[in-house]
Amino acid sequence: MKKAIVFSLIVMLIGLLGGYLIGLYTFSYYTDDMRALILEQVKTKEMFYLVTTLQSGVYALVASFFGYLMAKRLNLMRTISFEREKLIKVSIQVFLLGIIFFLDAPVFGHFIPEVAQEYQKGISLSYFAASLIYGGIIEEVLLRLFFMTLIAFIISLFQKKKVVSNRVLLVANLVAAFVFALGHIPTTISLFGHLNFLIIFRCFLLNGLFGFVFGTYYIKYGIQYAMLGHMGVHLVSKILLMIFYTI
């Protein structure tokens, strides 16, 4: 219990920082009409930043605490450390995945004008930092450590085996990856204003497939490697965008 509390408090602090960065990024990303609507509700942008900060911190605290306990029960919570051999293996894979993620710009940007328009805006410092801290750490806590573990935990309650099977973990990983991708649909609609097969395919490819890979890292090596993978993909792809990609 003590370790779960310490872990969740550390994640909460990271969540507070990530929430603040998300607030900075989203407020600058919104249209003037959306900003005006937000300011009608919270009065100032500083209050908006405070709301996103506290919201992320609370989510991170609750999800990390209960996720830790469930993961410990299922033998998924490993010591937070990195082994040289695993680190090298995952780093090479993540570098290649980052290149694939980067290809969203020239490939889907060619077929979907709205994608090209988004990349024309460039990458702000708040967006870059938010993608690493909130995306890489807090999303993994919410989606993998908590939600994916919760699915596996619930299924395990109906099994006689004390050790959760690989099949159960696979199902939990697939469901979590699907939900992660599905959760990006509202943002996708607001970005494009409509949906078609290619837009939906892009959404599930970039979020569902990569989410499944991060879930696999969690199962095989521990949540720290899922975080490393998520952060690494963002890091590599964003750097490549800033160096090579021009519209």
C-alpha cells in the first residue's frame, strides 16, 4: 500500500504538469469563438489552465493508485527500472515506430487537406512538451496501467487460475487500444468537420495500433517501457517533423 501511495503521488505531480501543458496547448489551438466560449465559463485563461491542471492531477492520482494495486495483484507491476538489453531493444523499435508516425504528414497529408493544414501550423513548445509528458506518461497511466489492467482484473475474477493468462491480457490490450482510438473520434470530428473511411482509418491506425504496441510493452516489460515507447514515438516523430517536413 505504501508503495502504491508513493507511486500515485509522484504520478499526480507529473499529471499536474501535464495538465497545465495541455491547457496551454489547447487554449492556443482553439479558434477565437471557442476561446470566447471558454472565457464565458471560466472568466480568465489562467482559470482554464488551473482547471486542466487540477483535472489531470486528480485523474493521474486515482488511476495510478488503483492501477498500481490491480497490476500488483495480476503480477503486472514490475520494479520501475530499465534493463540494458530491453532498453536497447525497445529503443530501436520505438525509433522505427517514430519514423512511421512521422509519415502521417507526407502520406495522409497528401490525401487529407486538413492534415496538411494542421502540420502547417508548426509545433509549439507547449504541444511538444505536452505530447511527451501528458501523452507519454499520463495517457499510459490512464489507458494501460488503469483501464487495460481493470479489464484484465475483471476477467480474472471469473477464472479459477491465480495467474492471469496471456489470452486475457491480449483481450484487455485490444480493448484498451480500441477505446484509446475511439476516444480520439470527437477530436477528429472537430478537426475535420466530418468523417470518412480514410479519416477513421488514420485515427485507428495512429492511435489504436500504436496503443496496442505500448500495451504489449506494458505486458512484457512493465509500465515504464510503455511510457518510454509512447514518449519516444512522440519525440522521434516531432523532431523529424521539425527537421525534414515542409508543406
